[in-house]
Amino acid sequence: MSLTRALTIQNRFGIHARPAALFVKTANRFQSDISVAKDGQRVSGKSIIGLMTIEGYQGAILQVTATGPDATEALDAIEDLVQQKFFED
Amino acid sequence: MDTTAQSAAELELKGVGVSPGIISGPAFVLAPEDESVVVRDITPADVPHELHRYEQALVATRQQIRDLQHRMTESLGKESAEIFEAHLLMLEDRAIYDEIVRMLQRELKNIEYVLHEVTNRYAQALHDLKDEYLSERAVDVRDIARRLLHNLAGSSSTALAELATPCIIIAHDLSPTETAGLNKSKVLAFATDLGSPTSHTAIMARALGIPAVVGMHDVSLRVAAGDPVLVDGQHGLVFVHPAAERIERYDRKRKAQAAIRLRLGELRDQTAMTRDGYHLPLAANIELPADAESAMANGADGIGLFRTEFLFLKSVPTEDEQTEAYLQVARRVAPATAIIRTMDIGGDKFISHLKMPQQVNPFMGWRAIRFCLAQPEFFKTQLRAILRASTLHNVKIMYPMISNVREVIVANCLLAEAKNELTARGEPFDENIEVGVMIEVPSAALTADLIAPHVRFFSIGTNDLVQYTLAVDRVNELITDLYEPTHPAIIKLIKHTIDVSHEHGIWTGVCGEMAANPLLVPLLVGLGVDELSVNAPGLPLVKDVIRSLRYSQAEELGQAALRSGSADEVMHNCHQLLAQLAPEILELVE
């Protein structure tokens, strides 16, 4: 199963080192393959360095795709993280 | 080559001073790491063995980073150690791991080579990012790669941890691992080829309180181990084999600094008054709310310039967040006043998240009030926040980069709208909040009479006024000699602005670098300026100059400057007066 959701970055500092770390830790809990695309660039959702290179500033829209048996759960968890602003604000 | 036993000639090297202080000592040159990695072919049967070596290196590296993190937390606090949390995650990065495995199988080269290639690619991708903070993380990726390579080779870099005598560290670049591992009690200063004010070395040097100069291009090649070196962290200078008179001059400087520091305590509670009783309010320039504390501790009469753009550096703060920041300053300085300048973005201050277009000439481009007036809602949010912080009646608003009166009128209209919006919400504020403008563009200085009826004060921003009037880019090294604050044109514009303000019953302050230069303070006083505003650390020095001065001497200096047709002559007169008033301060600024 492959699912994609568009998520808008809401925390003030965008995807800096710490939010990228949380994103990876969350993604790693799931079996599904997770990728993140922005402006034509696609990186693994399980790579902290990859996530840092997409420059996800506040307001940026990320297309997050999960492929695997727990795709829905994975996307739910990531969406929750983004909406909780990575527990930053 | 000269092989006689004569002492070597002095060599002066210039870089960016990122942590102030003067110190001399022997050089410890950190040998540049051998970055070349040997390439070796392997067979498919070797792949598991190479992977096993890699796994072992990962385990060893993880342990080392944890140890460093632990040591750093103990010595410098949790925040300084946080970088290692990111290091651990980068080390365990799945994308890098997967790519290394794929490349190992595909290209059949040794693990050292594969690791070097893959991490280099990621480091380069980070390095190319526009965001300066993220871009600096490339150093971290390289640092981890280097550590892994060391562990693969079975060696580890301990040179810095084993420093025996106090010395000055000279290096191409210093990684977080290297700075964390060093024996701090033995490090006198840093000088590196690479680096910027936001680089790790700079931050570490400031945290340790030792001098540092970065961005020196080739200092690591021009200094030999054990060479005597003198570092001036304030001016970004490194002298190799410093001459005897150089050492003497710096010794005098150091003594003068120590003497002035001794006087600090008593100066703090004294007013900035000339010997013949003329009181000149002395305010502080600040960048963040917390700076108000050191400003007041250094004896400021208030805040003359709060550069609010620093609140916007990472993201756009909400109205409530801004209000809180401005209130913090207003409360701290009350009953003294705080002048809050609306944000001055553009020029040399850029913010990636505000999406400003690339401009060929940013200093003359879409910046400061121009940027704000084009986005009224954004601007009004800041105005409302400043108004909400004015309930103690000690806050004033200042607009930056005004070049014509129309901008002042439009900005005041938006301020009126902001007031109405707050009234509608039932929020209290100071109805009579005073508004002033920065005079930093020649057209504003020349039309001060048109602007004056709309404001209650002027504040001359000398850095930009000099740059715009003399057409001298202040960040261009090729023309630094043309950057002359005592140019007759500058003297005339300052005098004109002050005179016009007095004719209209308002006042003029100076908040640029000129106000903080002890040489030029008497000149500004003599031209009739009503207030000076300088960075907190500069306050005692300026106050010292004012207290050693007679107003009549300043007036004489000012009159002579207005008559003079030569920037050099004016500067010479300033020199002579300061030599007479406070020779030990002259020692400091030379």
C-alpha cells in the first residue's frame, strides 16, 4: 500500500536539526518506506541529513509518501508530529 | 632563504575577529589531516568483511561521541553539547548507510573510499544550502566521516588533548570534535584558515572567553610550530614573530584596558557630564531583549536603539511574542526610555524565511522602511506590538532608512491605524507615543526641515550616512581608506540635521559607530548632538571621554571642523584633543 499526504510545516524554525531528528525517530518506528518530496526534490524520511537538505521552512508543503503494510499508521504519526509543531512552539 | 640566527621578520595576517582579547604565546600548529583516502579494489567476497569493519567503526565512533557529549555537558553545559546529539543521528543515518552498502557492492572498492565519497556528497549538499545555520552542518558531517576514518585506521587524534604548555592553536579548521577534545586550560587563543562568526570555533571561543580570529585563508601554512604569535581578537589580527615595539604597544593597550576596567565600577553610577557641567544623555544600542540588562549594568541612561530585526532572524514572531520582547525591555529600563526601531531587514542582514528577492545592490534596495511599507499588515503587527509595550509611557518608535518625507507620513498613517485597531480591541497603550526617524540617507539629512514637523526626534545612523554620502561600500576592502567619517560632507550633513532639529524644537541623537569612537565623541558633542547611543561594552569608554572634556573644547573642535576642508585635518584635531584629555584612551583606539 502506498499513500501520500501533503503536510504544511508549522513550527517557527522549520525543519532544522532537532525537528529532523524527531521526524526520523518517528519514521523509524514503522516498517513502511517513507519518503519526503518538496519542490521536485525527494529524500528518505528516515535520513536526518536528507531532511535537512530539503529546507523545510515554516509554511513549506511537504509531500510525504509511505509505502508498506503500516503506511496509514506511519502517516498518522508523522502528521501528528508536524501538527504538534515538533513540540517546539 | 636567510639562514642566519637573526630573529625572523614580523608578519601581519588579517582575518575576522570573532572573539575579542589580546594575547601572545607560542603557536601550536594542528597538522592538517591527511584527507587523501587510498582507493583499493576488492572482490565480492570481501564485501561482508568491509561491512563488518564499517560496523565496528560505527560502534567505536558512537562511544566516542557519547563520551565527548558527556565531557562537554560537564564543562560547558547542556546547550553546547547538543550538537553531539545531532552527530549521533547523522552517524546512524539510514540513507547514508544504505548508500554506502549499495556503492560498496556496485563499485567494489574499499570501505574507506566508499565512506569518503558518500559523506562528501552529503556534506557538499548541506554546504550549498542558503540557510547559514544548516550550511554549517556540513562541517559536522565531515567531522563524523573523519572520526570514522580514524577508527577504521585504528588511530585517534589526541594531539589537542595532550597540550602540555599554554599555546595558541593555529589550524586550517577546527571541528567540534577537536575543540571539544582540547585541554581548555592550555589554550590561549585560536586562529584558523576557515570559519565565520557563526562557525563552531567562534562560538566555542566566545564561550571560553578567549581571543579568536577566523577566515584567515592560509594562516596554518604561514606559521610554524613554536613560532611566537600575538593575537588581537578584536581587530582580527595575528602577528607572527611580533616586533618588540608591537609587543610593547599591545602591552600598553592591555594595561590601558585594565586601568579603564578598574574605573568602570565608579563610572557606572556617574552621569555623562562634561567638566563644565554639560549633561549628555548616553544610551545603549541593543539587539535582543536580554541585552537591556548589560546595557543598564554598564550605566546606560536608556536604550537609544533597539534593533528589532534580530527578533526576526529565525522566523516571524507573532504580535504577542513581539509585545513580550518589547515589554521586557521597557520594564527593565523604566523609568528611562527605550527607542524601538522598526525592523531593518535587507542591506547586510538577510532572512531566508521572509523570501526577499536577490538584489544586485541590497544596500540601495528593498530594505527597512521600504520593505515594511510594502507590507502594511506585517508592519502594523510590529507597530501594535510596540504600542502595547508602551503602557509605562517610556517607549518611543523609530523608523529606519527614511529617504523622503512621504515615507514618514505613510508610516505615521499606519501607526494611527494600529492605534485604532488596539482601541477597538480595548488594549491600553501610550496615546502620545513619540515617533522619530533615522537620518542615514543624505536626502533625509538635506530635507530634515520637511521631515521635522512629523517627528519628535532624529537619530543619525552614521554607518549608512557615510556609506551613502561618500558612495563607499563599507564592506568593500578595496576602498576602506575612502570611508572617512570626518569628511567635510559628513560634518556638514550632521551639523545641518542637528541645527534643523533645534529650530523645530526637537532633538538629534547619534547611534552609529561614530558615537562609539572615543576620538570622534568630542567632535559630535561640539557639533551640538543631544544624545549618543552605543553598544553596551563601549559605554564606559564614551562616558570617560565626556567626563574628561570641557564643552568649550568640544565647541572649538566642532567650529574648526566646520571651517576645515580636509578629513585628515579634522581627524588630526580629534587626535590632539583626545591625547590631551585622555592619553590612555588614545592608546586603546590606536
